[in-house]
Amino acid sequence: MEKENLKSYCENLPGTTHDYQVDWQADRYHVGGKMFAMMGGDSKGKPIITLKCDPNRAEVLRETYEGIIPGYYMNKTHWNSIYFDSNLSNDLLESLILHSYTLVYEKLTKKVQKQIISK
């Protein structure tokens, strides 16, 4: 998994904004002011990406892939963290990023959604 490719993928989703949380040493990606992805490290500094996920799908993913764990420092029901050194395909990671983005986007008001689409 290439971190730069995933950063680029996140940044190119419609309406995405990026910031860097110094205290957490993490890149954060938002849509409509709401976070959908965070790239940083776990307590040992091991690189991870944390993504929002449907709770049922989150459980299946954790059971299926060793490199996917409950969201580090996030709500364990709604977020998963994925280790960069896991052997997941870029296609799977991109689909999980898109899933996270979509979950957050769909919770935005219709007004904000329209503003994002019209840009």
C-alpha cells in the first residue's frame, strides 16, 4: 500500500479538504467539515489509515483481514484502522476509502451536498 497514492485518492474525492493534526501527527481528510479518513500511526508509531465503516461491514473486514483492526483512538463500532504493511490491495483500500467518504457525505445536509457537487 502506497501512502502517497492513498493521499492522492482521498484528496481527489469531490469536496475533500485536508489538514494536519499536529498533536496526533496525522493527516486528516474531510468532506463537508466531517472527517472520513485519517493517516497517522498507532501507539508504537506503526503507520495506519483509519476509515469510517458500516458497523456490520467493519466486523466482517476485521474477521477477514489480519491488518484491519477496530479504529485506533476512534469509536470502535464505526471506524476501522488498517496497517500500511498489511497485504491488502490498493483496489480494496480505495473501495474502503470511498465507502467511508460516502457514509460521511450522505449524512451531510442536502444544502452542503449540493455545494460540494456544484464545485
